[in-house]
Amino acid sequence: MKELKVLVIDDCAPMLGMMVSILDRFGFTSIVTARDGEEAFAVFQAEKPDLVITDWHMPNVDGLEFCHWIRRNKHSVNRRVPIILMTGFSERERIGKARDSGVTEVLVKPFTAKDLARRIMYVIDVPRDFIEAMEFLGPDRRRRPDDDYIGGNKRSAEPIDA
Amino acid sequence: MLDKEFHLREEDDQLYIYKLYGLTKPRKIKAEKTLRIKIGANAEISAKQIEKAQEIIDRATVDFTPFANEMIGDIENRTAYIQSLTYGREEEYEALLIPFIQLKGQAAMFGNRFVSELSQVVLSFLEKYRRLDDTSLEIVGAYCKSVRLSYEKEITTLELNNARVLYSEVQYAIKRYEDRFKG
């Protein structure tokens, strides 16, 4: 895992420290950190990480706002970087909101080392197509074809391959 | 430092580009296994590495009490403020939830499953009703007392008798609220 650079963002210092230690045990050697979304902007631009793991709730700029910025700002060094969002929320509606903001994976806290490893490997091995639309910019939210679905097309227009 | 342009959060380049060029169709960019190529075909996080990482969680020595006290203080202050409002209480709802989320998510990561589980119970209740009336704020108050007491008495799991008492008190209060709501 030493070839990948990871950016971890959390305003809770003990949690940030724990994440760095866990990633270190996973074999990541290039780990950069930030304490909120605003600081993370600068680190992201300078370090160009391969993977971002961020908390949702943080002061100043939160995880969703940071994700929105990465995906939509023309200055972003990597709009399609995989983003794993950590949150204590587990309600469906909240998770849906996170996905609509363009996060790649959601990791509900508290989690185990296995949960985190699974998310990271999923991002590595099952990358999702990236959708660019006026209202949405992020990984395709349709993970698998739903053969049982018999309703109409929920998308206003099918995306064209770029 | 970043230049000023980066901080214009309301700026939405994507919308601007779409409007500028009159684009209507979304674009799909095919996924590539960029990260897998970087790390090589056989690289993985091994079971041994996961086990070692889990030890960090299981043996976390960081004292989470100051952080928990700060969060509880935040909840108590917000609750007091909300109680002083005669209207517009629901506008404070999202802000009130944040410390609950933090406690639910992080207490268990630092050895206190009791606080995580109790936070989940109250969080589910608040998310279900989304009401900040006096009774629901009393439940929030009971929760704060239980969390403070749990750190004071070093109650970390639900298996302990006094933990179950604290937990049940909050659960009964929620049950009473729900019964009244149904009636």
C-alpha cells in the first residue's frame, strides 16, 4: 500500500491519531492529515492524494462541503479521487444525502479495522464510473443493475460515454 | 495559502460550464483501476495487518473523557438555549444532533460502547420525531446525566448492572413519550 497517498481529515485529534495508526498498520506509509475541510483544501492541492478519508461533521468546512469542492471546483487537482466519508449517522436518508454529494463510500462509526480495510479495498478493486451532470458530479450511484425493477427510467437523460 | 478564488464556496463551476455551453446530457467516464495498477496485482491488506490494526482500537489508551465532557456541555448549552425559545426551536435541530453523532461514533472507538449505544438510542428517537418540545428535551437532559455518570463511574459496557439501569431509564422515558404521542 506504500504506493498510495492517503489524506485523512478529522477535527477530533484522538480519532485522527487513531486513523493514522490504523492506516500505518495496513501498510500505508504516505499519510497526510488535516483538521477540517478548509485546511484539507490546501493539503489536497499540494499533496495530490490517491484516496481521501474524511469525517462528516467538522467546524468551518465539513466533509460534505469539502467533497463538493473537490468534485466541482475547476482548480481541484483530482475531481475523481475516491472519498470515504466517516459518520455516526446511519439513517438511510442521511447516507443518501452523502452519496448525492459525490462521496464514494460511507463508513458508519463506530467501525472495526476490518470495516475500514473492506472499504479501502472496495474503492481499489471496484472503482465506479464517474457521472458528470449539471446537478450531480460523482461516482455512479447505481452500483448494480436492478433486474426486478419494472418502473420507468428515473434519470431525466441517460449519460453519454465520455 | 490558497488564493481567494478557492474560498468562494457558492461558486459552482459545473453549473457554470453546463449553462455556458448549453449542455443537457450527463457524461459518464468509464472507471479505471488506477489505484490497483499503482499498488500491483497482488497487493492487499492482509488478515494479520487487520488484526494488528484492530488492536489499536481495542487497546486505545487515549482518555476520551475531556472530549465527551465537551460534547455533553455542548448539548446542555444548546438544550438550555432551545428551552428559552418560544418558537423556531426546530431550526436548532441539526446543530443539536452533531454532538450526539460525535459521541455515538467515537465513544466506542475509545473503549466506551455504553455511551455509543445510549447515544444511538437517543439519536434514533430525535431523528424519528424531529420535535424539540419540553418533554423530548427532558429526555436529552436525562441522556446527558447518564453519560456524565458513566464516565464518572467508569461504566463502559451495557453488561454492567448500573449501566442497564441508566440505559433503561432513558429507554422508558422514550417509551413514555412514544405512548403519549400515539395517544
